[in-house]
Amino acid sequence: MYDPFACPVGRPPASSMPHKALDVGFTLDWASAEARHRDCLFLPWLVPAQDAWPGAVGSQLAGAKVGEAVEVPGEPLVPGWDPAGEVELPSVAFNQRLRRRRVVEPRAGRFYPRAFIAGHAGIEAGDRELFRIGALDDARLVADLNHPLSGVDLQLRARVMAFYEQGRDDDRVVDVARLLTVRGPGMQARWHGRPTAFWSGDACEREDSAPDREFYASPRLVHHLDATARARIAALYATLIPSGARVLDLMSSWASHLDQVRGPEAVVGLGMNHEELAANATLDQGLVHDLNRQPAIPLPSASFDAVVCTASVEYLTRPQAVFASVREVLRPGGVFVVTFSDRCFPTKAIAVWEQLYDFEHMGLVLDLFLRAGFDDLSTLSLRGLPRPPDDPYARRLDYADPVFAVWGWRRE
């Protein structure tokens, strides 16, 4: 699987010794019943002698060279699974009116702050730790208080990205294991293999229900992700798409992220604005088509080796039909790759997208792949990379836009 820390991350490595602090790229590999998962986190200015590390990894990294990786087998990053952590409660225990301005409907498989069930299972008001609703019906719900990675076989690897002669100028202790696992990895998998209730009620409604042709009538020749995120997405596409492939850039615009793909036979872009498509030098052909009006892709069946969709899946109002159509236009052996971040046009994103945590977004997209019949599914998250210093938001944002990806294959 793609390793984002196998290449530089934009921070110059220090070569002199001795070193007191280091930048580390962590890669957490695990598997669920549905997919393989890789969750990557870049943590800067860690101090081996000061911070809280899983096992002996801190001392191991202190003696490693820049670019060297250390395997951390079998170290517990989260508490073990406890059957007593799955608590059966009456359905009315979930306080739907905890939020002042809206009613929150509980949904099976979704995550919520524990404050929603305060007064039960020893939980106090204001508790922001997350729990998951497992089984749910009119009379009862199962509140799973376990960490979503509890009981999962985890493979952790840490790669030194840079050394520094000076440590941090404070005495705080960074809890590395917590940063690796808090409100993140594990949330994209289903609860005990059961589908999550993503599509209930008005899940695909939008705040702005006006026709998309009006919203996209004027070209937007701007990047919606920073250069670091775009480069990592391009590298992922290059890893998954073979040379000489025929590629469909779904929901395309003026810039594709296929510049690292080796010698594609052709790249076809399907988008909403003619001027944006015409400005895209990567495309051999551009087609204007509104997937929210007609989710069937107007191209021949089995005509592409790869389909990509970048930073756009959250705008699909009929996503299940679109994913089924993508599978139809792929050749057997073809791959579909969906990438996104934590930024969007909120008035045009579907309602359920706005309600979910970042890692639940991967779960939603994974659910679409499963429903459409794709095989060999994988997810990827990449967070914490430094923002490019010349980025217009660099003064107020330290980190690059996170990258999330889900992909799968049509095997027959």
C-alpha cells in the first residue's frame, strides 16, 4: 500500500548530531472485515527522552537515521476490548435535544460524544469522549464504549523524517499513542460487520437545493487543497493506476491530479463547467455532465482502467447510483479511487456528510463501494504534514489539509 513517508514531507532534515528532537511519520496498518486500512500521522518535534511513547519506540528512534523505519510489533495503543463496554440502554437514554438548536437523531453505527447518554453507564454531563451506537431499535440501543480499535491487530511503524539539535522549549509531554488513535482510526469500519445507518431520513438533502448548473456556472480556477495534499493525492494515484491506463477523472475541473501517472493512454474528464474542463491540460477529452440530475455516466461500459474522484464525493445526491455506474464503465481489473479532505462547500454537501466526523467520512465512502460490489477495498488517512510556507493560509494554519482515500477494484 502507498507509503506517504517514503518521500520528503517539506521540512529539511538536520544532519548534525547529537539530536534532541525529531520529526516522525507513523503508519498504522490494520484490517476490518470490509477492508484493509492504513492511517498515517506526522508528528513534529518529538523528544525521545520526554514524551510518552508506545513501548520502547522512543529510544529506538533516538538511535535511528533519517529515513529509517522502526517496526513496533504488538504494542497496545488502546485498551483491550471489554464486553462490559457494550452497554444496553433504553432508546430514550439518548438525549436528542442536547444540542440547543437542533434535534439529533441517533443512528446505528454512528459516533457521538458520550454526553448524549449522560446519567447512564457512569457517564457525566459534558463528557466529550466518543461512543458508538451499535444495535438500535425503538426500545433499546447498545452503547459501545470501547475504542473502535479495541481487539484489532495493529501494526505500527515509525519513520524518522528529521532530527534537531534542540528540543522543545516547554516541559509538556506528548502522548504519542493517544494522538495516533484519538477520534480517528477504527471509526471507518463497520460495527461488528453491520452496515452503518448513513442513508436514513434526509441524508442526501442539501442546504442549497438550487440546480447545480447555477452554482457551477462561473469557472473557479483555484485550488481547493494545498500543494502538499495535492502532491500526496497525485502520488497515491500514480501508485494505484498502471502505466498506459485509460482514466476517467470524475467530477473534474481545471486541474486533475494525475501528473504522476505513467503514460496514460487517455484521460477523460467529466465535470460541470466547460471553461474549467477546457483549461485542464491533462485531459484528452472533457464532457459537461450533471451526475445529480443523471447519475448514469454517459460513456461506454468497460471502457476505463481507472476512475478517480477528487474532493467531490460529498456533493453527490445520488451516490449509490453513481458508484454503480462507475463500476459499469470500469473494465475488469480496473480501480476506482476516491479522495477527499476536511474542506468543502457546506451548502452543497449532502446533509449526512456535515454530520459525520472525518474518519466516518471514510466509512460512508467505503459503504458506497460495498453497496456497488467493488472488491479488495482499502482506506488511507494522512494527517499532520506541515503546510507549505508559501501557502496563503500558512500564517494561520500549521498543517496541510488532511488526505483521506478509499479505493476498490472491479474484479469481474
